[in-house]
Amino acid sequence: MLLGDRRYVDIPGQDVLELPPLLIQSQSRPRRMEKVVDMAANLVESEVLLPLLPVEDSASSLDHERRKFDLAINLVEQYMELVHHWEWGDGIIEWIRQCETTFEYRLELRRLLRPDIWPHASRRSFVTLLSDKAPETGGVTLEKAVGLRLTFRQPPPLSCFSDQFLFYLNGNVAASAYQTWAQMHPEPVSDLPPERFRFQIVSM
């Protein structure tokens, strides 16, 4: 079924089909935030993000510490955003598994996941369905969230990252992981019509 430049799978009937809820385990804020800030401060020092002080005096030393603290807080914010994306990605990957099980149990949906039948859906189609539903994500980009979950089985501690990864690289890495994953199914892959499905998003 074609609609504009979009191709959708053809689902028999007119009923709106219920999918499992999408559960988001939100634990973005660490229990010991001061430890995370200390890690960020150590990262600032180890990556030499600030120039060394040429002369030791109280005024320049205080300014140096203030700038180091500001950079550390910025790194923590970047890390918290990464973890928040990962949490969404983790929930989405598990939700896709549950949706696939639901499709297997429903006769009218079972054939849609078979790549030898056209048109068919893929795992990417569930992410597209979620995007079409336009949920409130708190600034999370769905493709980036899934890409980060595909990259990391668990969110690593901040000390494992470089400042370059947190500031510049994580989006590119996540996008590359998502695109590789999305292209694993043979084309043509069709989308799932959003008006035929409903589900809840639950923050845990």
C-alpha cells in the first residue's frame, strides 16, 4: 500500500491492534552525583582540556578551578543525556522483541515479518511506527537511542569515555550503529500504518 512516498504493509480488517506497552526504566540521575562530578573533573585533567598555569597565584588558581568545575559539569550533562538516550534505546529494543512475539501469535500479522513476502515489515519498522506516533520523549532522538543501545549492552561509567566522544562522537557512532542495524533486512521494507496500532509508554 502506497501513501505519498511511504509504503505501508497491508493489514486485513479495520481493527486497531493493541501492542505491548513500551517500558522506559528511567534511572538517569546517579545515586552519588558527587562521584560522577569527580570522574568528570579527573577527565578534564587527564585530557588536558585546560592549559597549565604558567604562574602559581591565588587569582589564576581560583579561575582555573572554576573553569575546571564548569567543564566537569558540562561533561556530566553530556553523559546524563547519553544515559537517558540509552535507557530509551534499551526499552525500545525490548519492546520490539515483545511486539515480534505479539505478531507471531496473531494470524493476520504473522506473515508481515517474513522477508520472503512483500510487502514486509522489519525491526526498523517498529522504530518508524514509534516515531510516527510522535511520543513525548524529553528530547530523546529515537534512532540515536536505539543506536546507543546497540553499541553498549550497559551504559559504561563516565570514566570510560573521552571528552571527544561525549561532545562530538556519540551521535555519529549511534547513527552508524542504527543505520547498519536498520539495513540488515532485505529491501523493500514497508512501514506499519500507525492508525492500526496503539500502545502505551510507561516510565518506570
